[in-house]
Amino acid sequence: MRKSSGRKKESAPKRRKNAAHGASRGFSARAQSAPEGRKKRSRASHELRLIPIVLEDEIRPGDALSDKLLESLRNRRQRFQPGDILIVKHKIVSKSEGCLVDLATIHPSDESVVWAKQYNLDARVIELALRESRAVIRRKNGVLITETHHGFLCANSGVDVSNVNGGSHALLLPEDPDRSAANLRRALNKQTSLDIPVIITDSFGRQLACAAGLVCGKLNRAPACIVRGFRYDPGEGSVRDLLRPAATDLFR
């Protein structure tokens, strides 16, 4: 990993929710002021751009995301540039890693069946959400808020059944988002010779992830985007460093 020259590396902010499911090495999500000798820049140099990466085909288990993303950019005569950040929706990462569960194989407990009947929900999805959690934070009015094994707080442990094989399967969060982000970063580095920070996120992300939501989405078939023009200091990054401890989490 290349280190920034002449500047001290910033550590990730403490006691703060993570901006995404996973963050690869090489990105600390915090804007930095320019060195003294470079403060007089044109307005264009401070422009922040969000460039959607459109994928025409569905991602399937075993697909190489780096190949798919680079092919899309080539088809549109675009390419990664030094300083770019890649933001990827977790769904295509989960699909490529085979994080799919056939709902026909799920046998819900009596607890899940009672809860599902009360609110007209699928008991199999409730059961799967409970299996993917390490704690239930809220359970009220048909809403199940859980803490996942990763430490994320979200609805139904992030289990997704929308647009997944006609509703016959459920899609889980990536097993290890940090590993997924690091693997994608390494693959892109091998193919482009650029060290591109990778953030895996979804709708409950923060900061740059929320900005990416303006151009990423199912309707425009853009499950990833490039953030260009955001200044950062290279450094180590992990989603685990940014999880808020339970003792100071007011959401609980």
C-alpha cells in the first residue's frame, strides 16, 4: 500500500457509525485540507463528481466484479483515474459470492410463525433474519431491527428478497465485507495498476455512501459508482473500527 508522502495519516473517527458495509485498505473517510503550497487551485479542482457504473447483465455467483465493472467502463469510454473511490452496492457483492438462500429450505420456528402471521409477513424471512443476527434490538409493529453478526444495526439483518429469483431466494449481506472490499481492490489494482479504495454499502450507509445513492440504484441499473474529486489521505481502513460500542449507542 502506498503511503502519502509528507503528510501524517489520519485515523478513522472514533465512536462513529461506519459509512458502509466494508472498506478496503487505502481509504480513511475524512476530507483533508490541502497542503499549504497547493491551496490556490481553480474551482474545478474542488469539483466532486459521481459517475454511475451501469451493468446490463445480472450478477451471478462466481462472477468477477472487477471484470464486470471494467467492461462497463470500457463500453462507455470511461476508466478509473488516480484518486478515484469506488462505491459498490452490497447486493452485487453478495450475488457474486453466492450469498443466496433458497427459502424452500428454511423451516421457521413457532416464534417466527406467530410473529409473521400477526403482521402478514413471510415466516421464512423472519427466521432467516433471526439466524443472521446476534441480537434483536427492536421488535414492534411488524418491524424487526437486529444487530447482525458483523455489528450492523438494520432491518431484518439485511436479508433481501426483492428482485431475487422471483422471490424464491433471499440474499444475505456479504459474510466479511472487509475481505470482499479488499479482494475487489486487489483485483482492480492488478488490472489497472491503480490503488482504488473500495466501499461496499447500501441504503443505511453514511457520508459518501449516501451521496452515491443519488446515481446508484435498481432503476438505472447502476449498482456501483466512482467518486471523483474527494480528497483523502491513504491509510488503513476497516468497518470494524467504525462501529459504535453498545454502551454509547443511543439507538439501542
